[in-house]
Amino acid sequence: MTTTRTAPAARRPADVPRRSKRTGAAARAPWLLLAPFLGLFVLTFLLPIVVAILSSFTKVTRSGLFGEAGVTSEFAGFSNYAQALADGSFVASIGRMLLFGIVQVPVMIVLCTVLALMLESASAKWPGFFRAAYFMPYGVPGVIATILWSFLYVPGLSPLFDVAKIVGLTPDFLGANSVLWSIANIVTWSYTGYNMLIIVAQLKAIPVELYEAAKVDGASTWRVARSIQLPLIRPALMLTTVFSIIGTLQLFAEAQVLKTVAPAIDSQYTPNLSAYTTAFAYNDYNVAAAQSVIIAVAAFALSFAFLALTNRKSS
């Protein structure tokens, strides 16, 4: 018995263009879906950065008393940067924030790490309630948080001064030597819960098998934290530290609000406040743009230096 095989039908010429059209549509679909985000990203993120950089290299000259005779723009080179760095108050504000970061960032990272480890321990009671309670201050806007804390810093309004008198203390939360740490207290109160949740998320990603093996070996809670949890949450610790370094140089709202009740805080107390004052009080937007670029470069350099140092130690 013989069988005959039929040759496959030849591909019709119309199938090839139809398949290529479907492939092209599939390739364009992701970009069409991303187009709204990319448009907003360019408009609200990339474009302001480009404009700020261009403005930092530009000098605007106004003729006449109020500029009525005309406005001319010319390339200024690095003169705006030189003027910004020649401002002693601006340089002092950067040094002040470096001191702030050296003290406040490690304290906050240690505190949020301890809270995360306590909440994720086997003996923790009501972890969901305390997790929400610790995170709640982050939901309070920075301006409102500063106003709330200012009532505790002002003599005559704060009950803390009444308690301090009982033990013979006279604190000065808004003095020249202490107002920086009063701001650090507000920042720590606001962002510890946020950083804690990042670490908690990393802790929840640790495989259960590691805890079971440690339990079989008879490891204590401290040994589990030191040998298992802390090494495995290192990426979260690095992320929160980088966020905190960047946030330190961006400090603005707390100093701006406390300035009304603290004479020690001037209009250039922080780098961001200095750039704001230069732009909107002195109407020198080009120098303010140069100051903003310097702040961004400083934040990038400090973050890069921290990552390079931690990676070198781990290797």
C-alpha cells in the first residue's frame, strides 16, 4: 500500500505583509503606552534640569531702572558659579548641612533598622499597628510637622519647658547652637518610619528556610539579626542612606518655617533656602540656578562616594 504526501501549500504573498504589519504594531504598542509617562517625565523632570543648567551659564542684563529699556542675555561662562561660591553664607550653609548629615543620617538609619528588626522579630506583638504608627509621621507634610514641633520649641507654649524646670533645666531649642539639632529631630521624626518600611520589605524577602536553619542550630535572636538579617538587608540600608544624604542637601521647609520663631535661622541657613532667597528676594535667577546645580552635584558626589566606599568595604 502506497501513501502519497501532499506538498504544503505555498505561502501566499499576502501573508508576509500581514505578519509584518502585526509585528510592527506589537513593537509600537509599548511606546504608545509609555508615551504619556515619557512626555510628563521630559516636561517635569528633564526640561527643568536642562533649563537650570543653561540658565546657570547665562547672564541677563536689564537696561533702565526697571528693565524697561530692554533685556539682553549673554553667555557668562562660570561667572555665576564663581559668584555663588564666593558667597560665604552659601558655602557655610553647605558645611552646616554636611555636619547635619554626619550626625542625623546615621542616627536615623540605626533607629529605623532597630525598629524594623523589632517589628519583624517572632516575639513582636501587634506589628501591624506599630508599623502604621511609626509610618504615620511621614504622612504629615513637612510644613505641618514643623509647625507642630515649633509649639514644643517655643518657651511659654511648650509643656517641655515646664517639665525641664522641675528638674532644674532651661533648654533653648531655638538657640544658635541647638536649632540645627531641633531641625534634625523633626526630620528624624518624619522620615524614620518611611525608611523603616523599606527595611521591613527587605526583611520579608529573606527566605524562611534560613530562619528555620538558625532555629535548629539554636541561634539566639541577636545572632540571627547579626548573621542573617543585617547582611541580607544591606541593599535596603544603602538605599535609605543614599535617600537620606540627598534629602539632607534638599532641606528647605523646616528651616523656612522655623525661621519665623528662631532668630538664629537666617535666609541662607540651608543651601536650598539660600538658592530660594537668591532667586526670589534678590531676583538673581542665574546665580540661583548655579547654586541649584552645585547642590545637585554635591548630592551626587556624596552619594557616589558613599556607594563607592561601601562597595569597597564589602569586596
